[in-house]
Amino acid sequence: MALNLAGPGMPMAEENSDAERAAPAHDVRRRTARILVVDDETHVRAMMGSTLERQGYEVQLASGGREALESLELNTFDLVLTDIVMQDVNGIALLERIHSQFPNLPVVMVTAIHDISVAIDSMRRGAYDYLLKPFERDHLLNTVRRAMDHRHALEENQNYQQSLEQMVRARTEMLRHAMEDLEHSYDVTLEALGDALDLKDSETEGHSKRVTAYTIALARAMGIPPAEIKVIARGAFLHDVGKMAIPDEILRKPGMLTKEEQAVMREHCTRGYNMLRKIPFLAGAAEIVFCHQEHYDGTGYPRGIRGKEIPIGARIFAVGDTLDAITSDRPYRRARSFDSAREEILRCSGSQFDPGVVEVFLKIPNELWQELRSEISGQHKRFSTFGIEPTPDSEV
């Protein structure tokens, strides 16, 4: 016998209605769906539950809002059908709690309140639909079917978004690894270029690696961000790359250079800049190469710029370069101590060097410079900007 949910005076629905035929029990999605029916009228919730169970839904009944909230805490549901007027927690309050805690859970208000303003208010508060009592079985089942389709669409969209986010994360990670590998290959290429320069100018062998290590240590002590340190390190390592274009008879001349020869030698800054500036990942380094012989007071070359017109990387490099020049053997003199280098750099603060850089340099103990020189000169440590990270002040 068919259940009459229409109430007195309303027509009895046929046992095999259109809605029942539209929602077959073998539909996996609907058969396994769980519905919470909330109504303080025992016969109403029992008839609704029986009708829905016959369609393959799993139904749980609650006699009021408080019991419904307890069920929602303990179980997962795909749809909630709730009355509005109940003795404890009313349907509107229940709707708001559900909408807040389970935003993807559709709620259908099932009530005898024939007031369009109540229906509109329910929809504004997040209800999926509004079902008036008394209603026919077909109306109930059609409303439930639409609500379940809506829930399924929300889940599919959420799954799609999650899959899309996972795909984006995976591709981003792949791109990051690819960029790291590419950056590493760049550094290997730079090292080969530096080795070629050392072969051309054997009197300064290892100079590029040492001055790069000094520049990195000083930049860290000044709090330069790691990404910027990588640019500065590349500029320091390649600062003399322009000398590859200087004739050997000038570059390797054992005695003093003539004024004409000095002018040619000074071209190495511009030549190096022009070699590197066309390479995108070396554009920042090219600026340091261009300015590495500029002096803080404007007496340097090739442009005679001064103060903060000189890139910070070039100002840091100038101190590291002088430190290595003074503490290394040259054909015309023996290497001097790190204390001598410290005194000379202090003497030239404000003229050749940026006083702010010198101030930080003077706070770093000689032991650090000696250790860096020993690592590079004694063990032929490979230079790489790959993986540069900030160094705590205690390690400086």
C-alpha cells in the first residue's frame, strides 16, 4: 500500500509514480546516499523516512534540532530535510549551523508555514529548497533528487579543484627542480669560464674564487637577501671576464704598463659588461662587472660614478677584491698580512670604499678570511652560487 504524505483531502500517489521510476534503487550514488530527516511530528518523519528508504536511500531520523546536531557530529550525511517550527532548536537555527559547519551539505526546509517571506529568508540563509506541507510523494522525491544532484555537482567541482591544485603543485615542483638544475648547470659553465681566465692570467690563479668567497661572506654579514647574493656572487666571479679580450702582451707584461696600455687594460670592465649583459640570467652580474673598478669618491673607472650610484654588489666586491690583492703574492711584491689589508681598507674608507661596507668588514675577524682562503686555495673548492642561504650572525 502506498504512503499518503499529502494529508487529508489530497490525492493518493500511485505506487509506481514517475518520481520513483526516475530514481531506481540500483543507482549506486542514490542507494548509498545518507539523508537526515528532522521533524518533531513522529508520523511525518516516519512516513518521509519510509518513502526515502524505499528508493534506496539510507535514512536517519531526528525528533528535533538538538538531536539533529548530535547526529551531524557523529555521522556524515548527503542531505538534510528539516522542519522549521520545533520545540527545541528551530529549523532556521539548525540551517545556520549546518551552513556554517558543512557548507556543501544541502538543506531542504520541510514546513507547513505558507509564508513566502519565510521561504525567501530560508534560501538567503543557505537552504537549497523549500518544501511545503502537505506535499505529494512525487514532489518530495523530485526535490530530494535535485538536491542530491546538486550535492554531487558540488563534490565533483570540489574534486576537480583539488585535482587541479594538486596538478599545479606537482608541475610547480617539477619546474622548481628544473630551474635548480638549470641554475646548477649555469654555475658549472661559469666555473669553466673562470678556469679559462685563470689559464690566461696565471699570475692571479684562484683570485676569482677567493674574491667571490670573500664577497659572499661580506654580503651575508650585511644582511643582503640570498637571491641578491647569488647575483653579486656571479658578478664577483666574472669581474675580470673582460680580460679575455685584452691582448696577451698587455695582460702578461711583467713590467709597468704605458699610459696607452693602461687605457687598453681599463677596457676590460666595458668589454666584460658587453659580453654578459646579453645573457638574461647574468644581466645583474653584468652591472657589477661594469662597475667593479669604480671608487666611492668618483675617481674610478670606466664612468667615474660615485657613492650609491655604484651598485651595492660592486661596493661590496671592491673590499673583497682589495683584501685578496693585498694578501696574495704578486710578481712585484710578496703577500701581506690580513692585518695589513684591514689597515689599508680602513685608510681608503670614504675614498675608494663605501664606509658602510668597511664598517661591516672591520667587524669580521681575520680568522674567517684565512679559513676561506685555505678552503679555496688548499682544496680547490668548486665555486657555486647554487644553494646560497643566509648565514646566522654567529657564524660570521
